[in-house]
Amino acid sequence: MESEPIVFTVRYTREACWISALRYWQRRMGVRYAIEVVIGVGLIALATQGPYRWLEIALWVVVSFFVVLGAAILVIHWRRALAGLAMLDPPQSTWRLTDDTIGQESSLGESAIRWEGLVELWKFDDVWLLIWGRDVYSTIPVNQFPRVARHFIERKLKETGARIRG
């Protein structure tokens, strides 16, 4: 016997776009990224102590490239979120959770995907990111996310074996 669907509406803002991009960047790049930058800067400091100026310059180039790449990933996801926000009129979507599918409806259209299509869930205090694939995710701000819907999503993902990171 199928239970009643859980339906709720989320209103998106520029701030929500920034938070979702920042949280995605934070989890994707993570602590490892920060450690790598610190190690790179440490190597530069060591290189300045020796007679190898070329090594210092090479390390500066590599570390600078790495920092710019990390910043670019954040900016790309933020701009992508803003572009999506600009297409929504009104800037909201209605989510529909059933035993078989997770669906979303907005001014752009309607879609429903079987729970097995959801690869991963990244939980933060302010937002949940539903990961569909590499660099493809949906955002639900926690302050607009009913507790019953959160529990339902977690239960369905456990049933399908999707990864939950909190």
C-alpha cells in the first residue's frame, strides 16, 4: 500500500544560491584542498631558503594555479545557481516525495526520478544537497524543508544504498 506523497514548496534566493555553491565547494574540495595549499605555501617558504630561485618560482606558479582553480570551481557553481534562479519565475519549486520517486515542479517544468537515481546526500546545517551525479545537484534550504520530508529522504536513500554524508 502506497503512502500519501509528501509535498512542500521551496523558494530560492540569491543567498540560497551562494550557500549551495559554497557548501558544494566545501564538501567537494574539502579539508584536503586547504591542506594542499598550506603544503604548497610551506614548500615555497622552504625554497626561499636555498639557492634555487627557479624552484621558488615554479612552486609559486603551481600553488597560484591551484588556488585560482579552487576559486573558479566556487564561482562556476555560484554562477550556475544564479543562472538557474534567473530562469525561475517565480523563484520556487514544489517537491513531491512518493514511495517510488522524488519529483520537482517549477515554472521550467516537472520531473520525477526514481530514488535509485539519487547518488548521494550531503547534509549541512543550512542546506541539503541532493547529488544526482558529478557536479549535478539540487538544493533544499533546511529552513524550508519539513522534518518529515528530511526523514523520508534519509529513509529512502538508506533503502537504495545511496551515500549520506552529514
